[in-house]
Amino acid sequence: DTGVSQNPRHKITKRGQNVTFRCDPISEHNRLYWYRQTLGQGPEFLTYFQNEAQLEKSRLLSDRFSAERPKGSFSTLEIQRTEQGDSAMYLCASRHGGEGDEQFFGPGTRLTVL
Amino acid sequence: GQNIDQPTEMTATEGAIVQINCTYQTSGFNGLFWYQQHAGEAPTFLSYNVLDGLEEKGRFSSFLSRSKGYSYLLLKELQMKDSASYLCAVRSLSGGYNKLIFGAGTRLAVHP
């Protein structure tokens, strides 16, 4: 257990539905990242928060995706009108902010879109 | 563009030594990380290199050559529990912010 928690751990939904995932980072970490990982691939960067500010978004993040970190603590990732191609593991990571500090990953939310 | 290459799969014998190579072509290089990921679990941090040379941490060592765009992870005295994917990740400084770019991972199978 890295101290980063994600909920739910698994989500099965029908195409076209909206889903929301939550990430609770390690409490003193001000940086938070979302990644998507598909089978046999490494995590792909989606977006990055420093405190409550969303500072960078990947081009992978279409208009259907939105992320928030309203109080600089937990974060949510919402996918609207899900598509089968959205099926993946969604990973959250946090880090403190020092130059060599590693990112601590949560257990992920596995999304299956039917 | 950003490109990170590592072998897809490797096998090794318990007690042996294995070296997993990673080559990268990225802009704004600002450090290289190795993570271990067991099937169905989150990646966990193994090592970090930002300067050239070898970093040793128990049974695990990682080497970096920035001029060659090359790193390797060395695992000694292999144990069955070392069977996992090993992810090479480059930290890239872009637009004023660092982000990690991961390779696809190397699946290591350790057999008796």
C-alpha cells in the first residue's frame, strides 16, 4: 500500500454512460497525476495538478474527459459518454515536489465499457 | 518526438543476474526512473538516475548514459517474486512542467 487510494477499484458500464473516479493522494503531496494504462503498455500521461491547479493536459484527453482537484487534496476524473476504447486501467499518482521525488501510484480503477 | 524502447519479454533463472535495457529519445530529459509492476497492481518505484553512472540499491542497480540515451536495470540473485513488468520512464521537462513518459515495459519471467 503506497498511501494513494482510488475508488472504485473496478467499474463496468455500458457505452454512453458517464463514470467518475476518485483519487486520494498522500496528504502532504501537492502534485497529482492521472494516467491510463492498457494491457501490455506502460502508463500514458493524461493530466497533472499542482495543488488545485490543472497545469497540463495530454492530447489524449478528449472533450469527454474532465478532471478536478477542487481543494488541492482528492481529485476526480470523469468520462462522459463512455466508448469501448475507454476501457483501461486508470492510475492516479502523487508526489511531494522535490527534484528526485518519485511518484507514488494508487492501485488503479479498472474500467470496462460494454 | 518521444520514444522509449525496451525489450518486450525476458526470461531468467532463479539466483541468476538479468539486465534490462532501455533506450530513449526524448526532449527535455530530466531524469530516468525504473518501476516494477506486478500483474494487476500499481507500479512501484525502484530507482532514479539523473546523472551518468550506476546507482545501487540492494539487489537492484540502475545505470544511465545521457549521451547515449541509454539506461539499464540490473537485478541480481533473482527470486521468483521478481517476476513482473519493469517500466523505464523518462522525466521530460516541457512547458515548464515535468512529466513521466513510460516505455511499454519488459515482462520478466523468473523460473526455477
